[in-house]
Amino acid sequence: MTPAARVQAAIEILDGVIAAAQAGGAPADRLIADWFRTRRFAGSKDRRAVRELAYRAIRACGEVPASGRAAMLRLASDDPAVSALFDGSAHAPAPIGADETPAAAGVAPGWLEQRLEQSGVALTDAALLLDRAPLDVRLNTLRADTAEMPEGGTRTVATHGWRFPADSRIEESAAFRAGMIEVQDTGSQLTCEAVAAQPGETVVDLCAGAGGKTLALAAAMANRGRLLACDIDRARLSRLPERATRAGASLIETLLLDPKREAQALAAVEGAADAVLVDAPCSGTGTWRRNPEARWRLTPVQLDRYAQMQSRLLDIAARLVRPGGRLVFVTCSLLDAEGAGQAAAFLANRGDSWRADPPGLPAGEPRGHGLRLSPWHDGTDGFFVARFERLC
């Protein structure tokens, strides 16, 4: 493919990404993979170049672009090298017309930029959410020690965390194949450390998904105790047993929950858990470095639904914790509606039966009753984490 043909290919992909964002379709990485699957003529260098162009354009646009061409014109307006490739040659995009308008620049759609600012996030800081993320891994102490870490990494503030360049092929390493390391953002590792899970305890991961945080909790517990991983998503939860076997995490039990009937399924651990982690579904505003088109998918209505769901999950989790036990609330969001606001409402609704128990992590900024982790302050994805202790 010529450089100009790569630009046209990225435009076609962007048309699909924009349509999927508006209709709740497949994520960008899957659409890109599907596009190349039917175009065998594209070599590995072509695929890398087109992917890079598409993601650069996604990151450059704030509002949802009118089209893939408008998105690429936004990139071209800031990059003369890209602009020059709109030359009308074979397989290239048509020359830029005098009356064509590029998509609007910005961090996110206007309403979402306003919500970020209302949550104490300056837009100059929020722009770092659109940088490319590094590759962080957690050393799995059930399988390995630091002597077996692949070369090229540097330590992070997480107890067992290491950081590698973004383009590292860590999943091809012998250490990864042997289950000695797990890919996990430093911020995610720190939220697991906030649980302070100990060997012999009963711990519940209420929204386990595919189990990334569950595996970290299993390592902290040294495979001793009871660790219950729950979720309502059968497909995601079904991936955990294989991952647990690879990681040597033998204490994990999985429990598929029926939406609206979670309390019945969890009755056996009601009031008995030493710790409950609620890694709640959220807007994902803290993960834009990895999924930049996600900011085009969110709506105010969806944000309100996430907040309602989080409140309900906290109610379920609170019933599981024993007196003296702890509840850790986590979202990968920078919005107060999914963070500090939720934590404040949780305590306000429970009188003197719970108290805030600051997690004391080696990173993060205080935000309400919890901590906020962010790319600009901590070099991590964006997270809110709060810990509560049940008093009676």
C-alpha cells in the first residue's frame, strides 16, 4: 500500500468506528482486525501504519465526527505530512476541498468535558487520557519471583508491578506463557492492594468479569482462604477458570449471578466476608488511553444508569461484610458521579454503622472519601477507589 492508500484505508475504518460508536457496535480494535481480515494484500507494515493513523484521528477529535474523512481531516489540519497525502491518486483520498470542515478537536464531547471539569479534572490534564498507555504487568507470586521477570521493565509503585514500553510483546515471553506475569495496569494493581486481602480470609469479588483483579487477590491470599468471584456475564466469567489454572490460583470459586436476584445467590456469605471488592461497571472515562473511541459512546442517560447500578451493587456488597470487615469500591472513572459522589452517598445512607477507611496507597490524590488515580498525577489509568469498614 502507498502512504496515500493507507490514509484512505484509515478513513474507511473510521467510518465503521463512528457508526459502531453511535449504534453500540463493536470496539475499534475488532473493527480494524475485521477490516484487514478481508484484505490480505495489506502487509504487516501496512496494518501497523493504518492502525496508527486511525487511532491518531480518533484521539484528535472531541465530538463524534460526521465521517471518517472529517476525522482524518482533523488529523491532517495538524499534520502537513498527512494533508499532503490527500492527492487524489490511485486508492488515495480526494484532494481537500476549500469548503470542507474537519471534525472538531477536543478531549471529549462538550457535555462530557463539562462533567470532567465539574469533577475537578482540568481539560489540560484530561488530554493525557488520550496518550498511548504503557504496558504494565504484575508479577504473579504464586508462580514466580523477580528473577524471572522479562528484561526491559522498570519497577512501578505497585508492590509487584513492572512497566514495559507500549509496543512490548510481553505475551510472547516465556514468563507470560508460564503464568509468572499478568498484564495489569498499575492503577488496577493498586486498587487490589486497597483490599488488603490476607491468607485465610473470606473475600468476595462481586464484579469479577474475566478475573484480572481476582487473580491479584488470589496471589495476595497465597491460595489460602476462600475467594468467591461473581458476575452476571457468563461469557466473561467463563474465562476465569482457565486463567486461574495458568496462574496457579487454586482457591477461586466462580458464581454466576442472576441480575436482580444476586442476594439470594449470595445468601451463604451474607455477613461473613472479611472483604468485598466492588469493581463496578462504569463509564470507563479513566481508560481512554486504551479505548479512545469510548468517549463517543457515552451519553448522559448511560452515565445515570451506571451511577444507579453502582449504588445498587454497594447495597448488595454491604450485606455481605462481617462487622469489622471492609468493602472496597472501585471504578475506572474520573467522574464524581461514579466516584466521590457514590462514596459520600454510601456513608450518608448508613448512619454510624460504617466509616471511611483510607486505603493509604503509595499513589493517588484525595477525592472525597477516597483516592483518585490518574495519568497526569500517577502515570496510571484513571481510577477512583474508596475503602469502608463495617462497624456493626
